[in-house]
Amino acid sequence: MSQATVASSPAKRELPPLMRLSDAAARQLEHLYKTAHAGQTLRISVTTKGCSGKAYDMQFVDAPEPGDDVVKDKGLTLLVDHKAVLFLIGSEMDFQQTDLEEGFVFSNPNEKGRCGCGESFHV
């Protein structure tokens, strides 16, 4: 009697989350959702801009656009433009505040470089 060999498929590697929020970004976004942007959701996209070619774009919107990915982290919801997903997989959005400026910044493992002024990036 012969024994049949069953080929098993390789284990699927778990994908990283599309995006994560740092604690500081979550606190700031929660504040914005409760005050100036109540009833809206932050939508993140990637545009063509600057000397390196790509830039993050953030807008508060009343409703998602068709195809937007919904990201939930730390009890908050973000929207990601479906055209930006491949550029943002595994990114973390942080909120930084210094004496001269404050704002959301991205730690993106897909970035291969940034322009000198920090306005744009390339992958």
C-alpha cells in the first residue's frame, strides 16, 4: 500500500497593521475629534509633491470616500485613501510638539529617503 504525500501550504505571514497611532497622536486626535473637528474623521492620503516626489496629506472629512480603508487604533478611527495604502503599511503617526512647531509626523518603514527640507519623501 502506498502512502500519499500531502503538500502543506506555507504558513501565511501576518501583515503589519496598516497604521498605528502613538499615544501622543491618539491624545491629540481625540482632542481634535471632541473640539474643532467633532463629527469628522481624519483622512490620510499621499500626494505628488516636493523634490522627493511624495507627501503626506491630511484632511478632516465628514464621510469616507469610496474605497477608503478604515483604521481603528486606541479607540479612534482614521481613514486612509486606498491609493495610499501601499505607501503607508506599517507606519506610525505621532504628534510632536517643540518650542517652534507642533504637528503630526510619520514614522514610515517604506520611506527610502526624504528631501532636505523634510516636506516630501520617496519609496
